[in-house]
Amino acid sequence: MSDNLQERIAHYNDLVRQYEQSENEIKLFLGTDGKTDELRADKLQKYRELANRRDDLFSEIRAIEQELFLDE
């Protein structure tokens, strides 16, 4: 396996770990007040930040998956 491919796979695995951590952080955040249906304005902003981070990670994961599968 080439070094470049190994680096991309390692980066991919790191992104997956970050994504999973982000998912857990969102779950913990939503569970803190017991209400997931209605978030106060201040909490809604924090949720949006967490969700945007998670979504960015997911997009990057998908892009790397496309690269890796196209290279095969």
C-alpha cells in the first residue's frame, strides 16, 4: 500500500472518530435538559454549531470515501 493511500486511510479513520465524538456530544447536549423538542435560543445556537461541525465531518468523510473507492 502506498504511503499516500495509507495517509488518506489514516485521515479517514481520524475523521470517523471525530464524527462519532461529535454525534455523542450532540446526544449528550440534547439530553442535558430532557427536552429535545424545544430548545431555548441560547441552546439552539450551540446545537447548530455542534450539528454543523458534525455535518462538515460527514461531508469530508464522504468525499474521502469517493476518492478511495475511485482509486481501487
